[in-house]
Amino acid sequence: AAISGKFIIKDIVDNNSKLVFYLNSIAGDVLPEKGELFKLNWDVYLPTSEENEYKIDIKLKSIDSKCVSFDSTSAKFSIVPTCAYNLRKIKISNVNYGFERIAPNPITTNNIDLNFSIGLNTFTELSIINSNGELILKPVNQLLEPGEYSVGLDLKDFASGVYFARIKSGPYFDTQKIIINK
């Protein structure tokens, strides 16, 4: 991330609970005398401890300069409890998300089966899109339970050409090319 267009943070390494990074000047700009140099932001999900206050040690040192020195310091930070609303209970299943490879491809018949699996109880869309990006058909547009599914498509009204089958379900997204050759 660039800082005021003058500095860049690079080579970020997480080394056993120690975050190490380098702040480099762009085009020879100098550090400001006072003010905020950078911020560290992170999110914590499902903490494993009820402790919410932590200590962070900040150690700064200059590379390649004996004329610059920094005062190292310590600081405290707190994890604020998260307010949640509109929650829903999910049922974990042993089914993974997947979109089976379309075969044969190119398709020379008037029918095709699209096989996919859904890992969570979530809203699912299966769309057929032409090579111009226009939606041609949406055979699935509903809430589905975890499981394996097969959708048969009648292609008799489809012209020869390139189409795309796109599935969106919860966090899962996949697109496959379909070539129809009549």
C-alpha cells in the first residue's frame, strides 16, 4: 500500500507471530517529521480466547543509514466484540462445491446434462450466456440444499456457436465454455 504516494510497504512477512515489512521511499522522498506514517488493519473472526487486549511491540530501524534513528515503543490494542444481525444457521455437509466438466464438448446433439454439487444450503444460479455476454437461459435460480444435481438442457433452439455455463452458489463461482456444433 502506498503512503501519500511517496512510500510503499513491501516484502511483508508473517514470521511466527512477528510481522516484518519494509517501508521504501519512492523517488527519494523523505519521511514526514510528525504524523501518521502507516496503519495496520486486520480482522479477527471467531476468536479462540476471551482475552480482548493485546500488546504489540514496535521496533523500527533504518537500513543503509547511520544518520536516522527511531524510538521503539510499545502499544496496546483491543479486539472489540462484534455485533451480528441477520444470522442464519447453516448445516455443514460432506458435499463439496463442484461443476463437472462438460463432455463431450463440442456438443453435436440436442441435449446436454450439466452436473454440479452444492456444499451449503444457499441460493444457487445456473445460467447459460452467449458469446456476446447475453443471458440466454437460467435453468436454476433457487435455494438448494447441499447435494449433487443434474440439469438437462434441450439445445434444439440453440444456434451453433460458443456459450458459457456459469454457476454461482454461496461462495462458489465457476464458468465453463460450451461449444455447440450442429
